[in-house]
Amino acid sequence: MPGKTTELSLSGGSGKREGLLPPHKLSAMYEETTEATKSPTTTIRLLACANGVGLIISSIMTAVLSVLNNQISILDIVVIIFSAWVGIFALFLESNLALVHTIRSTITHGVPICGHVTWRGGIYTIVGLLNFAILEPLHIVVGLFSTGVGIYMIKVGKRAGEHLVTLRTSITDEKALLKAFMRHDENGDGYLQQEEFESLMLSLGVELDRDELDAIFFTIDVDNDKNIVYDEFRSWWKQTTSQTRVTLS
């Protein structure tokens, strides 16, 4: 059957190349995923800021009550200092207020690990667990909240990190690309149908809308038999990711 070039484009009259991802889209996807490992969503930021406020308040109240009762232990001192420090740390790193941008940049540039969501989640989890050492209602509530926020941030950061590794690997490692193609060839006939192709793209860390998927699939499927082989896919993938390869190199 003679080859066929499908005249599908990703948006009519936009000047985008037929069957390719929109210019800069894959690079933007990669940058967004990288950013997700460093900057949580607005909801998580609000929770982390609330956690910071709670830690500071509990530290102040514990210190005041200890002074008034003239009774303070080494454990109290450790919890007070660590909770207050992490609370201030959270407000600086999670808040979007313009006043703290410079401070946050200074911290993350000086200590790069502070810029990672997973690591910050670990700190919040540790201080949350530490608060359980003081068996008082306020510290138990603050401990539960801080631990919950921390564990959630760890999961979010880990998921974003795995997505980033998947996307980077799919762009730079041709062996991994072949394995991914074969893994989604469910009946082992060497071809991918449209549903299998969609699943493959998701596994490579690329999320596309239905129009983009249709346009890409039918462009790769030049003979219009509703199947694509690896060589066709590899050629298209290398062309599509060429710009992002330059960015990563």
C-alpha cells in the first residue's frame, strides 16, 4: 500500500508542524515537572504555611507556660527550639509573599536541598513526630497536622521526581524507549494500536489531549492501517524531542 501523509494538524492555521507536539511543549513539560519537585501546589503551600504558624504558636505557648510554672525539661527545650525553627523555615520557604522571596532564594541557593519538596516534607514529618514526645493536646494536634502535611509532601515530591526521571529517560535513552514500546505492545505483534499508543505516551511522561493524540497517531501511521511500528515511532520521537535533547545536554 503506498505511503500516505495525513493532513492532520494540532490546530488549524496555527502554523504548527503536522503530527508533532507544539513547539516548546515537551521542553515546557520537562520544566514544569522539574519545578513540581521544588515547588508544591498552592494548596500544599497553604497547608505548609498553616503548619509553620502552628509550630511557632505551640513553641511560644510551651515556652511561656514552662517559665510561668518554673518547670522546663531538656525535652521541652529541644521541642521548642526545633519547632520554632521549622515553623519559621516553613513560612519563608512556602509563603508566596513578596517580602520573603529574597530570603527564600538565598536559602535555596545556599542550601539547594531546601528547594526540594520531598526533603521539606521530611523535615515537617520529623518535627511532627517530635511533638508527640510532649503529651499535651496542643502538641498532639500540631504533631498530627505537621506529620500529615510532611508525608503528603513527600509523596507529591516523590511522584514528581519519578515523573521527571521517566520523561528524561524517554528522551535520552533509546533502549528504554524500545522497552516501553514493547511493553505496551500487548499482543506482541510488533505494532501499536491507538489505545496502546496513548498508554505508551502516558508511560513516557507525556500528557496530551485527544486532538493531539489523534493527529500524532495518524501522522505516524502513514499507510493508514491503524497500526504503528517501532521504527516509525522512534523516528517521530527523535524529531519531536530534538529541541528538548539540546536543552538537557
